[in-house]
Amino acid sequence: MTTASVGLAWRRRVWSLRDRAVDLVGPRTAPVLAAVRPWTRSVTGLGWVVLGGGLLALVVGRDQGWTELTVVGLTFLVVTILALAWTLGRAAYDADIVLDRDRVSVGEKAFGAVTVRNRAGRMLLPARMELPVGSGVASFDLPALAKDADHEVLFSVPTRQRGVIAIGPVRSVRGDPLGLLRRMREWTGAHTLYVHPATVPIEASTKGFLKDIEGVTTHDLASSDVAFHALREYVQGDDLRTVHWRTTARVGRLMVRQFEETRRSHLLLILSVAEADYADADEFEVAVSSVASMALQALREERQVSVVAGRGRIRFATGAALLDQLAPLSTDGRAKPLRDLAADAVALVPSASMAALVTGSLPTPRVLRAAHLAVPAQVAAFAVRCVTDGQCTRRRISTLTVIDVPTLADLPRAVRSIR
């Protein structure tokens, strides 16, 4: 028998003994563990120190005959028991969170109310309540409530930054004055508040949103469309409705019309989230707001618009859904460079007729040119550089039009300069 087989046999034996011990002990200890677990979760860090120190002092003091240490241990244990008695009791509440709106723009305030109702069937003593708001916690005192009485607390949420804020759940907190125990119970679920990026309207006359009625003419030929191209000789399978009878009578053979395939205006917005493309967080905020503003303008004009940011295409059916998707967006140190992002974007949206590259101030002209080369030649493209410490300018890098946008308010004027 090899060493490996002996080791495997011993492991199987240990596993068998372990499973047997779990079968014997588990059912007996499960009720005890279920009853104790909520209390162990209620013990704070200071509480564990006092409890552990008391037990250790009591054991060492009795073992060594050290009376003073034994008294310290007993004192710690008595304090722990008193803290436990202080937090005993059971409350029953109905709580509800109501927000005046679930979506706000950055800088606006969201208002809400928390309503707590006594459903215990008896008077409840005053309690401490907490309401988590994002990464912070708001607390308020709940007064004594008679049977079926309720109490309402109004609150506001400042929205200085774009993002998604979780509000709630409302929870009651019972604790002792020394902070050894802290019992919490949740009474509601969490609500989500979307803080949308700021946007500005963009005039419909800008070239960035093509105004053609028939679509953008391509060089792809089709047997039926709007843009007439030329006449050619009839081949089997052609639609007889495209026969040009006047020319047919003149040349003596069937001639049919040939059209250039047209493509409906489709704006593709490519937003870089690479951390290396932005000098600071303000530049990224201007970039996100610029994408949101151009996309909303296209939707208002009933144009096709697609947005690619970060690792993929953002799916949305309405403007509000798009802003929801943009709200939690952040820069990523591992994001693809602008050229690779542009290549992925045109592969995801092959029907685009115009593309906008939106980035920060750090990409060099060579980087912008490389990203432009990744866009097919038949797709009109321009770049938006968000430069918070610069000026609103327009320039050309080879055939690519580049506009610098210091603030969101400069975006309409900058886009109007693309003629």
C-alpha cells in the first residue's frame, strides 16, 4: 500500500468521524445556537472586551487566590449582565419610507418622510431609530407611542454628487449606557434614490444631430431605396416595379433603376472611463454630463442614439433609464484605452452614422487620431475633450474635429461650431 493510499484512507476515516459528530451534536445544539446567535451579534467590541476580560480575571483570580482580580472579574460580569437586562424587551413597529421622488439631478434636494407606527398592542417606551442614507446614518428619537399611534419624521437628502443612494432600512436600536450591547432590528426595506448627472439643452440645428429626411446616403447599392443612383440592365429576380419603361423603350431591353442604400441617422456616443484620460474628477463629471445632454437631445428629436461606456453598451429605452445607468458610472484604472474602446463601440453599433468620442484632457493628439482611425470612414466623427482649466476651442487633428469643453454650459456653443 502506497503512502498516498494510506493518507487517503485516514482522511476518509476523519471525514466519517466528523460527519458522525455533526449528526450527534448538531440537532442538540441547533436550538441553543439559534437562540444565542442574535445576542452574540448584539455584543459590541467593548462588550466582548469586558466579557472576555471578566471571565479571564475571574478564572485567574480564583486559580491564584488573588482576591482583587476575582472581584474585578465579578464586577465585569455583573456589568455585562446588567447591560443585558437593560436591552431586554421586545417592540413591534410598522415603518414606512416615502420619497417625494426617486430621481433628482445633481445639486437638487430630495425630501422624504419616515412614519413609524406602534403595532404591539400596548404602549411602547421611547426608542432610538436609525435611517442609513448612503454611507452615513441619520438617527432620531422615537417618543413613547400609545397603541396604534404613529410618529412621522421628515428628512432631506443633499445630492452634491452624482450617484445611486440607498436609503434605509429603518431600524430600531436598543443599547445600554456603557455601549456594551447594541440590539438592532430592521423594520423596512431599502429605497433607491438616483442622482442624475446635470444636463443642458442643445439646439436642434447643430450638425451633431443630423437633420436629413431620407437618411445618410452610403455607397452601398440597393434595388429599392430613396436615393437614385443609376440605371442598369434587368436581371432575373429584379422587382418589375423598378423598371424604367422610357429608357427600356429607347434601348430595346429592360432597364431597372438602381439606388444608393440610405441609412437613418444614428448617433453613437463613446465615453471613455479610463482613469488615465482625466486630470481630475471634475473633468469626468463634465464628460458624463456631456454624453447625457447629447443623448437626451437626440431622443427628443426622435433620433437613434447609442451609448458605449466602459466595458459595454448601455441599454436604455427612455431618457430616464439612460440617466439611471449613467448615475453610478465612475472611472476605472483598468478600462480599455480610447482606441480599443472606439473599435469595440463601432463593432457593437455597426449602424452608426455619426460618432462622438468623449474624453478628458489627457489623451494626446496621437491618441485621438488613433481612436479616430478605429472608426469606419463612412461614419462622421468628432471628439469632445473635457478640459476644466482650459477654454472653449475648436481645432482639427487631420480630418477629426476636436472641441474643448471647459464646463457643461459651454457644450451647446462648442457643438454648434461643428459645421
